[in-house]
Amino acid sequence: MIEPEPPRYSVVARLLNWTIAAMVFVMLPVGIAMTSEGFQEYGDELFILHKGLGSVLLALVAVRIVSRLVLRAPPAPSHWPPIQRRLAGLSHFGLYLLLVAMTVSGYVRTVGGGFPIELLDTLGIPPLIPEMPETADRMAVIHKFSAYALVGLVGVHVSAAMHSALVEKDGVMSRMWPPFGGGRSRGSGHG
Ligand code: HEM
Ligand code: HEM
């Protein structure tokens, strides 16, 4: 008897999880390098890259959140105890919150502080907010705190995903696997 496919995330959610993850893994080291003494020589290029990639992320995070509200997530696997469902839900909410905090604080810190975003200038996209130096300074603090929190929560998230994929082998990873390159569930799905 052929078992039915366990429910999976939408193609949009699966594409965005991996695209956003790859971009965040570039943004973090570039952000740290460009604000450190050792990389002053490449400072301008790193800032231009960070602000440009960050602006694309700002748009992708908005698309991810809107599409998540429209397309909904598959229900948590039925073998998960209630506490695990709750923790998974909370950690996912925290990840969305931190993605918004990082991108919005970065944008306001830059544009509100009167600095350019070269990529947006090239594309002819005007500043969306006026200059607000005091708020921009505060946003720099939020940006830094959120970066630490994001590193911590992504660490927990990736550990949980790897535990599911390698130890539990419960098919949770295949719910989020990219649409290309063989995404069929290798686990039982348990529901
Ligand atoms: C910066 C990096 C990442 C961020 C910000 C992120 C964010 C998220 C968010 C917000 C969700 C919840 C989706 C929803 O229910 O709406 C999610 C789900 C998921 N992510 Fe990530 N993710 C990242 C990296 C990764 C990596 C590296 C892996 C794998 C090693 C991964 C595997 C998964 C899996 C398997 C799910 C589905 C969990 C489930 O079915 O309950 N993510 N991710
Ligand atoms: C998820 C997205 C982002 C991540 C993970 C990220 C990460 C970082 C990190 C780790 C730093 C160094 C810590 C610090 O000094 O604050 C930093 C600094 C910075 N980021 Fe981002 N960033 C993101 C989005 C953005 C965006 C969208 C912009 C602007 C469009 C931006 C602009 C800046 C600026 C201007 C700094 C220097 C802050 C200062 O020295 O006051 N970032 N970022």
C-alpha cells in the first residue's frame, strides 16, 4: 500500500527558508568584518555589500511573512508532544521577529542616519524614511543585540533540524527541503 505524502511547506516557504538562510550566513560575517579594525581596507566594499544584500533581505522577509500568513504552515507532526509543538512554534516566531528586527533596524540605522544604500540608489528606489539621527543611533544598538540573539536562536534552530534529520529521522527536514534536487520524504512522517 502506498503511504500518502506527509504535508510539507509551500514551495515559496521552502525556497525562502534556504535563500534567506544563505544570505544571513553571508550578512553576519560581513557585518562583523566591516565594523572591525582588521578589515578597514575593504570597509567600503563590505558596507556596500552588506547594505545592498540587507535591503534585498528586507524585501524577502516581508514576502516570507505575507506568504506564511496566506499559505499557512503544515500542522506539526502528530508524534510531537504538546511542549515540543509549543517550543517549535515559539522559536519560529522568534526567528521571524529577529529577521524583522535585523532588517528594519539596519535600514533605519542607515537611511535615518543619512547614509546611502548604493544598490537602492542604482535601482532608483528613494529613501522611504526621513533622516532621524537619534533614532538611527538607537537602531544601531538594536541591530547589534538582535545579531547576537539571531546567532543564538539560529544555532538552536539548526541543531533541532539536524537532530530531526539525523537522529529522529522523522521526516521533518523533508517538510522544508528545497523544491529541487529530490525532496521526497525519507522518514515515515508519522502522520
Ligand atoms: C538564518 C537561518 C535560518 C532562519 C532565519 C530560518 C527560519 C525558519 C523559520 C522562521 C521557520 C518556520 C517556518 C514556519 O513555520 O513559518 C523555519 C522552519 C524550518 N527550518 Fe529554518 N531557518 C534558517 C536556517 C535553517 C537551516 C540551516 C536548516 C537546516 C539545517 C533549517 C531547517 C528548517 C526546517 C526543517 C524547518 C521546518 C520545521 C518544521 O517543520 O516544524 N533552517 N526556519
Ligand atoms: C538579517 C539581516 C542582517 C544581519 C544578519 C546583519 C548583521 C550585522 C552585523 C553582525 C553587524 C555588526 C554588528 C554591529 O556593529 O551592529 C551589522 C552592522 C551593520 N549593519 Fe547589518 N545586518 C542585517 C541587515 C542590515 C540591513 C538591512 C542594513 C541596511 C540596509 C544593515 C546595515 C548595517 C550597518 C550600517 C551596520 C554598522 C552599524 C554600526 O556600526 O553602527 N544591516 N549588521
